[in-house]
Amino acid sequence: MQEMITQNIKMIGEFETSSFQNWILHRADILNVVVEIKSASSRVMELSASGHPILVEALEIACSLGPMESTVDSIVSA
């Protein structure tokens, strides 16, 4: 059985909210990580990610790179 975790991720930056949410959900689907967007604004995005620890970390790294129209200044995970 694979180890599964749930991690809260808070990103601060400048976001095109709708496209960034879609981008996150698409990457999560590729990585087989379940994501729930908790809140989203043009400056702060908060989500919960559940899956294998390595894949959740990969999603966090992918989010830090983000789509071209969004800039992530910092990420806090808990």
C-alpha cells in the first residue's frame, strides 16, 4: 500500500486566478494528486493536495513554476 499524505499549500504572488486554478488542476490530474482549491484571489491561492508524498511535492514544485501569466513569489506548506 502506498503512503498517502494531505498537505495544505498557500501561494502568494500575482495570479490570473481562473487560468492558474485550471493549470493546477491539470497538473494535479497528471500527477494523480487530489486537489481542493480552498481560496483563490489575484494575490493568494490556498489549496489542499492529497496523494503520494513525492507527487504532492512535485505538484508544489510545478506550482512554483506556474503558467506564464502567473508569478509565485512564495509557497508555504503545512
